Amino acid sequence: MSKLRKTYEQMVSCNCGTANTLAVIGGKWKIMIMYHLIDGKKRFNELLRILNSITPHTLSKDLKELEKDGLIEKRTYEIIPPRTEYSLTDKGRELEGVLVAINNFGEKYPIKLND
């Protein structure tokens, strides 16, 4: 079991709605992945470009976990070359307002790095 899944179990054991939500969307990248899926389907390489600091391994792991938790869906097209797209599920779309609010807060209060 990965470290995140262990954390998932620990948080869910708190029996708190906030902990349950953070267990599935917590981590460095999941909220950003979901935010960028709000406006429609994205392919793996599109997400890599948008989230330019994420590694392919981490993106793959987070997409699998989000899919397992029912927040996104993966659709593979049987064409050559194969094409895979990711999109929010209805369950994932329920978080749209929260994702937009998080983005708006970050735009309103940007972090200023020391030069």
C-alpha cells in the first residue's frame, strides 16, 4: 500500500466529512488535476504540459487514484495510435465550486517568492 493510501485509511478513520474529502483530493497535485479537467477532457500529455512540474509517474499515480475514487474517468479509444482521455465524473463535478474557489483565492492572494 502506498503512503497516500495509508494516509487515506487514517483520515477516513476520523469519521469526518472534511477528512473524507481530503483523503481523496489531498496531495500536491490532485486538486490541480481536477481543476484543469473542469473545462473538458484532457489527454495525459496535455496534463503534463499544463502541470509542467509534475512527473509522468506522479501524474499517472494520481490519475489512477482519482479514477479509483470515482472522481475522474479514463476513456481509451481503440485507434492507432491509442488515445486516452480523462474527464471529471458527475461525482468529481460536485467539487467544481470548491475547485474554482480555491483557484480564485490563489489568484487573489498570490504567494510572493523572495528574489
